Amino acid sequence: MKKHLKKFLERLVEGILTLSGAVTSITILLIVIFLFKEGVGLFNSPSIEKGYGLYTHSDNQIDDLEVSEIKDIFDLNISNWKAFGGKDEEIYLFRFNEIFKLYTDAELGENYTLIPEKLEEIILENPNIIAYLPIRYAPEEKAGIKMLPEKNITLTDFFGGEEWIPTTTPAPLFGVIPLVTGTLLVSFFAILIALPLGLGVAIYLSELANDKTRKIMKPTIELLAGIPSVVYGFFGLVVLVPIVQNAFNLSVGETAFTGSLVLAIMALPTIITVAEDSMRSTPRAMREASLALGATHWQTIYKVVIPYSASGISAAVVLGIGRAIGETMAVLMVTGNAALIPTSLFDPVRTIPATIAAELGEAPVGGTHYQALFLLGCILFILTLIISLVVELISKKQVNNGL
Amino acid sequence: MKNRILSYSKLIGFLIIGMSFTGCSPSSEEEAGATPSSTSITIKGSDTTLPISQKVAEQYMKDNSGETIIVTGGGSGVGISSLMSGTTDIAQSSRKIKFDEVEKIRDSGKSIEEVVVAYDAMAVVVHPDNAVNELTREQLEGIFTGKIQNWNELGGEDLKIIPYSRETSSGTYEFFKESVLLDRNYVNGIMSMPATGAIIQSVNQTKGAIGYVGLAYLNKDVKAIHVSYDGENFVEPTIENAKNNTYPIVRPLYFYHEKDTNEKLDQFIQYTLSPAGQKLIEEIGFITVN
């Protein structure tokens, strides 16, 4: 009887563990699918804000405008139609809100029913006009009035665009090149600083430090890993930014370099604890065998301990890289968030996680901005995946070489 | 063979159970019109309006025990989009709601009411050692759109101008763009900081910096610029100058809520507009509504 009860309990626990494993894997898979589903819809969205259109007089020969050209027109950087091959006439810019300044509410009718008529008058009177109007209140296309054809956001607009201005009207710009290069720059240098340092400290702690030092340092480092990232960001903004500014004589201290420093400091405790744990777990027998064969302490570390704990070290590296690439708050506060393609390490940059963190709250659910941010998340996911795979491959090679 | 079939069928069984758990997800988007809670009031939105809501809410909760008010920031854009999705009672905003946001809400069957609860003067700040004291609107526009790049063009030292802005979800960002930049875009690659506190910190640390903050956040770490819209009268940002309309960059702060509200919401809004509530608002550094 007791034996049956025990067996039943064992099977129950087994079942619960299998179930939790299955649920976890399915949740992760569903999150990834959700990410891609929300993001890819971007390429079916119109490049001009949904529900709006650009209207011109039909005498105007211009039929097609790129999003960057639309931005230049509405920013008053280009003010003549001849820049697009049209007539040598000044562009007359009209935004929808101006109708409320030209006519009183009474003249526009109840529920604004008279707006299309008034807009029609304005367009017909001004052949050089380009008007940004909501489709619901715009005049119909007929003799004299033409709506520029709706285009969807193209792959080149997104992956090849060089400006990220997601809330401008009429056509938001979703170019990811500055964000991707910013992320790669900051993460690369963070890893460059953190990896050698982290592995060095791990080797020191596991092999060279005496017991007392290890007893003090290890808990301290593990404590550092638990500090929330906002605190690191604040520390970076108040302490590191002035130091970088004064040390390198820059005009502004918020740069990619400062971001890399903060990220390296954040990734260090993770790398150190995981690598050190795996190095300590090398069995004494192997170490003593190597020393017995005449190897020096350093040769033992290099040829026996590190290859043995290669999988642990690669786990530490992957975790550290993941932390460095995915950090949001700390980077948001110290890199300056300037969406420019960085030309040097000392330019302010904007990373993908910081962009998502700063902008997702206000992007209306299901809108173009929202989809663009999810697509950015997909890019981040793929980036981290590639790096993890590369690290796994390298560590497998090391294991083979070591043995 | 039998064992394998058994283990596979167990795995499939658990997968099905696992999927059914994830299948019943909350469909919060479909529940249009569901208020967050019938016993507490939620206020979400602008970080500029946050000190006002916090102070008024605290006093209100002290005076009426049993009422709970939840106040969150995040930016005016966040507040208004929460109002659209029904996750907040009041959206506090430092910019006027946009036409297409009103349309979106009207499409979903609700209608919005706008209440002005305070006025805020926006101060343009520079590093305390900066020699420049006065700027016109055109000069400010040139600085923030990237056309003016060095302080010596404005009578200062030979120092590169570093403009700081808020991030795009901020009502402060939108209002500054509308009023000072006349709807032009900020220079590509402007430094964008996540909070007003971060702007004050950065401007205090960087010699060539210039940024904009709400008047309530002004302190001795930074220097406020005297601004002129007409090129002749340069006015310092203070509460008196904002009240008597001589300081040009003043904006209303709004509470947006659905038209058909419950009594509790009405009571709270009336309290905010009452002399007691307005006195609290004045104490923090904003301008009252009258």
C-alpha cells in the first residue's frame, strides 16, 4: 500500500515537472510568435499616418513623394516645387488645423459637415498647395483635386532609412540604421571591456585568491548583480558623464562610450559569478593530475581548468552579452538618445531597447508606431540569437580542442 | 514501443493542457467602456502634471477617507492612449488632445470632456555660467531645429550648442514643438532625455547645454532665459509674469475624462478646481485657473 502511494506521488511530481517544462517552453514560443506577428504587419501599413492623405491640385504634375521628401517639405527645408521636377513655384503648405483658424465653428457646419466644401475651395484657389487632411473630411477627388496615392512602408524605408522620427506628421520616418548601429556600437565596446575583465576576475577568484579574500569579494560581487538598472543609470548620469566629459575634453559627456562603461559595469557581476562557479567545479583530481605531470599552476589553469569549464564560461559570456545588449533604463539615461548614425565612439547614440522603453507607452495599440517598435524587438531578438549561437559554436570548438 | 507511445501521449496531453492555459488570455481590448475599478480613481499621463495630481490626490484622500486615487506618470501620450483603451479614468495631459485622437475615441463610441486644471509656464534653461541671458522665439527655433549651432552666433562664447529635449511621448515635447518651433521638427539627433529631472541634471553638467522644463522644476542648478516672442520685451519666467500674460510660453494643463462619469470622479474634479485645490496647485509652482 505504502509502496503504491510512494510511486503515485513520484509520478505526480514527475507529471507536474513535465507540465511546467512544457508550459514554459510553450510560453516562450508564444512570446516570440507574438513579437513577430505584431511587427511584420508594419509593411502593410500606409506610409502616411492612417486615416490621412496628401492632397494637391490636379494641375500639379508631381505624383509620387518619398517619406523623406515629405518631411523636408513640411519642415520648410524645400519650398519650391521645382526641386521635384515641377513648376518653379513656391509650395503652399496647408495643415488640417488651419481650417479652424480660417473659419469659425458655425461656418463649418454642425458636426463639421461643411469642411469638405471649404477645403475644396481652398485647394482649387491655390494650385501650388499641398494639404495634409484627414480622409474623412477631405473633398472628393474630381476635376482640380488629386490625392497622392497611398503607399505602404517599404523594406528599404525601414531597414535602409537613416532617420527615426516616429511621431512627425504627415509621414513618420522609421529608419532603423541609426538604432541598430547605436546598439551594436555600445554593446560591442561594453563586451570588449567586460569580457576580459570579468574572466580575469573569475580566474583570480577561483584559482589565485586566498580563502579570506574570496569570502569577502564573492558576496560583494553577487550583491552588485542585484542592483536595479535605474540606479546604475542614475550613477552613470551623475558620476560617469562628468568624468568622461572632463577626461576627454568633450562638449557633452553623454556618449556611446559612457553607455559602454555603464553596461560593462552591469554585465561584470553576471559574468564573474557564473564563470567563477563553473571554474571552481573543476574536480580536484584533474587539477592534481595536471600538477603531478609537471605543469605549472598557470599551465594548469590554461590547459585544464578553462577547457573543462568551457560550457560554463560560454554560459557566462552569453548571459553577460544578453545583459549588455538588452539593458534599457541605464542606457536611456547616459547615452543621450540622439537618433544619429554614430561616427565615433564619443557621439551620443540611441539603442534599440532604450527606444522601445521610451516610446512603447504612447504608441497607440495596433498603430504603425507600435508595429515598428515590435519589429525593432524582433531585430533585437535575432541579434541576440545570432550572438548566442556564435558563442555556443566557439565554445564547442574549444571543448573539442581541449580534449 | 509501448513505453514510447505512453510517453508521447503524456507529452501531448500536457501540451494540450498547457495550450489551454495560454488560450484563455484576457481580452481587455474588447471590453470597451469597462472602467478600471468602481471604487478607486485612476489618473495616468503627463509627468508635468504629476506633482499637481499627487498633491491634490493626497489631500483629497486625507479629507475623504475611504477614497483611493492612483496616480501614474509616463507622458501625456501614455495617458491619452490609456484613456482610449479604457485603462484609466482621467488622462492628465500637458498638451491639447490631437484631432485624430479625438476621432479615434469617438469611433469607439465614447466622448471626451476636457477640463483645464492649471497653467504652466515653460522655462528655457541653460548652464548657470552661460553668458547669454535673452533669446527671441526665432533664435530658440534656430537652436532647436539645428540651424544655429554655436553660442557665439548669439553673443556668447565660442561653444557648441547642445540642445536637450524630452522624449516623444511627452506633452512638454509636443507643446514646445507647436509653440516655439511652429510645428517644425527638432534637429535630427537631438539629445532626448526621459524625464525633466534628467534634463536639469544634464544642463547643469554641460556648459553648452540648453533645454526646456516646466516652471515648477526650475531650481538654482540652472539658469532661466528671458524669452521674447515679439523681439522687444524679454520676460523672465515667473509665476507673476505668467499670470499677467507677459511671459509668452504658457500652456494649460488638462484633465481628460469620459463624458458620462460617476459621482466620485465629478467630486474629485470639482475639488481640484475649488479654491482649496487651486491653493495646493499654487503652492507647487503652477498657475491657478482664473
